[in-house]
Amino acid sequence: METVARVADRQRSVRELDEREMAAWTAFLEASHRVFRSVEQQLKQEAGLSHAGTRSWSSSRRRATPGCG
């Protein structure tokens, strides 16, 4: 487990994003959100599932598959 001092050292070494980097991250996050919402809507319309439901289903399938724990 990390000590408080190590976490503080790491936080001091983090720099703020410049304007171009922040614009890129903002665009990425907005696009990711749109993709997630679109997939969520499609799952609900076509299969009656939510994203949370598919995660639960896939998790149970992995547990039931030998070697995929």
C-alpha cells in the first residue's frame, strides 16, 4: 500500500494540461459519452437490455466458462 508521502510526491509531479491537451480530452470524453449512450439506447430498443444488464450477463457467462474466472 502506498504511503501518504508517496501519493503527495506523485501529485506534485502532475502538471496541468495545456489548452490543446484539454480540448483533446474534452472531445474524447464527449465522444465516449455519446457512444455509450447510443449503445445503451440500441441495447434497450433491440434486446430490452441495459448496459448494466449486459455486464451482469457477460460476467455470469465468464464464471460459467472453464478457464475464464
